[in-house]
Amino acid sequence: MPVFCHPEFDAHEKVLFGHDPETGLKAIIALHNTSRGPALGGCRLWAYESDEAALTDVLRLSRGMTYKSALADLPFGGGKSVIIGDAETMKSEALFRAMGRLVESLGGRYRVAEDVGVTVADVEAMGQVTRYVAGIPAGGAGDPSPATAWGVFCGLKASVRHKFGSDDLNGVSVAVQGLGAVGRHLAAHLHAAGAKLVVADINERAVRQAVEAWDALAVAPSEIHAVEAEIFAPCALGAVLNEKTIPQLNCAVIAGSANNQLATLRDGAALKARGILYAPDYVLNAGGIVNISHETQLSGASYDKATAFAHVARIGDTLAEIYRLAERADLPTSEAADRLAEQRFKPAVRQAA
């Protein structure tokens, strides 16, 4: 697997490959940029189709964490880790202790939390062999999903306000793609605010629960992006916005929790050309890491949920700043977000600004 010439390699500081034959661990940790502080980011367990696909994912995700922490104004850099395998069949406490030892080998340059396929309990297992874990009950913040969903909800309202002049969601239609931990919490907030929900997920039980609890309309996962709705909320996996799907969109705003929603950088420009307001995903889904940053072992102060969630709510203010910059500079919102983030973590850019 080429690394330095990989299309997603972006001056990453460190890419660490780890293998433990006893547990079957095959993992990659990527540190993108630590100029603001130690890297903080989740660990994902996924049945990648190839080792190269896993490398692509961890390079993209770690870069996104750098930008996410910078725009959330956190004293952390960007890092991410992936474990290659099936979460349904290979999980074990020994596997996560092996992963914890890999994290420990970095000596604190990377702090690990949960992500897709990894639970808080799994991170606690890592914590048996390394101090460098986050998002566990001992730190106070616990499961980051509610905070992530709250940040997405606040950012979605800010996006609706920018596009339509009001953030009243009563009667507004929202197509939610993915009803996992974050998608479910987001859908609940939207329903409470009076939104009309259209939902899709490969988990049929989750869809049935949404239909029963929130009177949602269910559609096939392959159709959700093309549903006619004011807002499209991608809350599943990435690259959902691409040259095939963008022409099929029937929405005015895109605001969801999924990472790396744009398949390529040019897709941000394609959305702008269609007049669709895109809330950059790494800005919108930063609530989890913001919440974790308030944990006792990271902040040095006792965790306070009200303070942490008030910080999460400022995601809406950050998006409003990005939208203003995008309009002034005639940029896609994705590029405006990148420009603002780079001012905060690249010394040369900070000096030029």
C-alpha cells in the first residue's frame, strides 16, 4: 500500500500499522496534524473490502479531525484509528486491549474514543492498558452520540435560518439517512421541533421504530438522497454526495452527521452551483468531540454537562461565520470552512491572515 503518494495523504505526521496475531488485530492509526495539541479522535471497527480502503478511510478521517478541532477551537489535533474486521464476529476484550497497547505506544500523541462499530465499553477495555482514552463514563462525558446529535440539530437550525430567514422547523420536511446512534437522537430532536421526517436505514427495526414513534415516512436506503424535502440529513457513511447523487438531490439544505460526505473536493462546488446550502460535515458533527473535551482528564476541571452542551450549541455560530465568508468570497461552503480552519492550525496561514 503506498502511503506518501496516496491521494488522501495530506502531510500526515504519522501513520502507524499494528498487528496482533493472537487477537487478530489489524489496525491503522493516523495522526494528521498536532500543532494545536495531541490528536483526539475515535476508533472505527469496519469490515473494509481491502487494506487500501481502510487506509483511505483513516487518512480522510484523521484529516477531518484536525479541521474539526480547529473550528471548534479545541486544544487538540487530528487523529483517527481503524480496526479491520467484522464487529459482529471478531469483537473481544483481548482485541481492544491489543488496540489499547497500540495507542499506548504513541505515548500520548493520540487519545482514542469510540466510533462506528466500537462502543464505550470497548474503549474502556482499551483503557485497561492505556491512559489515553476519552469518552468513557469515568471522564464524565460518556457516550458522545447525544452531544453529536445536539450539535447537528443546532447547526441544522442555523443553516435553515441562513437559507430561509427563520429557524422554525415546524412542518419542515427532513430526509434522515441513517438511524444509528446519532441519527436516532437527531430524528427525535427534529420530531420534537415539529419537523416532518422521511427516514431510511438498512436496519429495518430502526426504521419501524421511527415510523411508530415519530410518524415518519420510510423509503429505501437507495432512494433517501433523492426524496423531495427541504433538508437532507446524511447520518450514515461518507461519500454520499458525489457526481451521481448530486444531480438527483431535491433539497435546499444538507445538514447531517456523517463524516466525509463529499466524495471529492469538487463536489462542494457542484452543490454551490445547484444553490444547495451545504453544512460542512466536520463542523456540524463536532459535538461529540466538544463534549469529550470537557472531560475531567482532558480539561482539568470537573465535567459539567450544561457547560459542555452550551459549548456544543456554538456550532451554529461557527456555521453562520462560514456562510458569511462563503458569500463574501464567492466560495463553496466546504472551501470556506477549510480556509477558516487552516487559519487556526497552520502557522503560515495564521501569520498571513
